[in-house]
Amino acid sequence: MDIEERIKEIEEEIRKTPYNKATQHHIGKLKAKLARLKEEASKRSEKKGGSGFSIKKTGDATVVLVGFPSVGKSTLINKLTNVHSEVGVYDFTTLEVIPGLMVYNGAKIQILDLPGIIQGASLGRGRGKEILSIVRNADLLMILIDVFNLHQYKIIKKELWEAGVRLDEKPPLIKLIKKDRGGITISSTVKLTKISEREIKGALMEFKIHNADVVIREDLTLERFIDALAGNRVYLPSILVLNKIDLVREEYLREIEKELMREYIPISAKNGTNIERLKRCIYEKLNFIRVYMKPQGRKADLEEPMIVVRGATVGDICERIHKNLKKNFRYAKVWGNSSRFSGQRVGLDHVVEDGDIISIISRK
């Protein structure tokens, strides 16, 4: 039996097995085995290789635009960026990755228009493996669906899940230290109500981990524990965009939110409706802030901000400017929201805030 047949067999067994206290451990082991086999199948697929897409990342962040064929991705990227992507009313107009650059609040944001994703993409259908490999390297995922085809969202979410992409989640709070001997020791800083110690050990055994210290810092599910063991999951923020709203009534849009069970941005890519709102949402989702550099003895450059992620430190800014600046750093002066007073002297660990002016003093 090859690996794909084993995967299908285990999926069928999980589907048929009723979930209760007596079967809980057995299903847990099956899920762990399934995750391991899928990871193995993915690695084999990667070894076979393919032409792939070659895209150089540029700007302050990369946003990937995904959706079914003919959902309006090319029209949308034309509205958001400086690129002209061919637009057609037939499927698969975009056959390659089309990069564009959106400038907003001083941030240069690369947006990639990918070929349409289809059901079975995670298994390689429709160049799915190549498309999903680009998704995994993005900073933000923008999912575009048709106002008349809401089911597309569930299919895309499933394909992304199968490819190891977790939307709008944080990585599991787990520390795993493998050892040469001593068996498995499990400790947690919170009460575990969704997973048992037996399930934890069963999952570890399936991943051939027989000696390890496991520290768990969240009340997680078995699925999240398996994700931590797999080690190849990607955690991405996402924006759901609903296109072609010019063709429906307001009452219909209010009903849609209940069905989708998440926030979305309604747009008309064709008419440009809510495009500015979408640009603002992209910027905010990327968690950007602007800081302004002041060379020693000169005025601050308030025309060209440096774009950094919220929570960035003076040390992070040094690394962005030059690789040796951090090594030769003496101190920095800060004016703005993060300083207690204008021109406060700070060190490398100082966390900057939006609108700060920073002057870095280095050794000669």
C-alpha cells in the first residue's frame, strides 16, 4: 500500500469512528499518524520538483492574493497597485504570478496575484503545490471570493489547512526538548482540559519521539499539539474580501456575515468601491508603524519614514540601516510617544512607537 492509500484509509477510519471517551485515544493516534504521513507525502512531492514560480520579495512586506479563477483578482490588483494584469471573463486568465507594488502611508507593500486556486490544490491540482508554496512565504494573505459563491471560502480554507497554513492563529505555546534517554516528561503551566496525557504521549510516539521534556503553556487541542510536532506549519494573518457587491442588495450583505462567521471587506473591484478601505486594512493587518530618522546634527527626514513592525526596537532599526551599526552602537536619542521626554537617551532594547523620531549615535 502506497502512502496516498494509507492516508485515505486513515481518513476513512477517523470519519467512521464515533468520538467518545473510549475512542478518544485511538482517534488521537490516528490523527497524529495522518499528520505524519501527510508531511512525508509532502516531502516526497517536493523532491520530485517542478518548474515552480520565481518571485523576488521586495518592499516592506508581501501580501498574497488568492481566490478561485475568474473571481476578480486581476481587476483588484490593478486597482491596488501600479501593475496591469490581464483581465478576462474566462477561467485561468492569470497563468503566472503577477507582482505589483502598493504604496500606503509610506509603506511599500508587494502584492502578488496568483493563478486561481482550485479544489485539490493541496494535492497538486492546477499547479496547487507551487501556488501554496508562495502563500507559505507571505506576510499577509488576502482571500478574494465571489459574492455569489460563498462556498469558495470553505474550500480555500481547507486547501490552506491541508498545506499546513493556519489562518489568524498564533503558534502553539509548547517547548519540546528531545533527550537521549529518560522517557517522556510532561508539564504544563495551565490546566489542560482539551487533551489528555495519554493523547500527548500517543502523538509523540507516532512522531517517533520517545525521550523528551514537554512544557505546555496553553490549554491546547490535540490538533494544535500535532501542529507543534510537525514543525512545518505557517501562521498567517488574513483578510477576507467579498467581490462584486455592486450586483447585490445591502440586505443580502448583512445575511452573508452570519454565514461566513467572520468579518469581511465588501468591494467592487470593477467600480473601485471600498478600495481605499481595503488598502487601510492591509496596512493595519501588517501591524506597521512609521519612524523617522534624524542624522546626528541634522534635521529629521519627515518625508521618508522607515516602516517597521509594531514592537520593533532600536536594535531592529540599527540592523535595517546597516549590519555594522548595531556593533558600533553607543546610544540613541528618541523624540515621540515612546520617550519620557524629548531627546531621551535609550539603548538597543528600547521599543519604538508610531511617529517616533530617532537619532542613532555610534562609535567613530
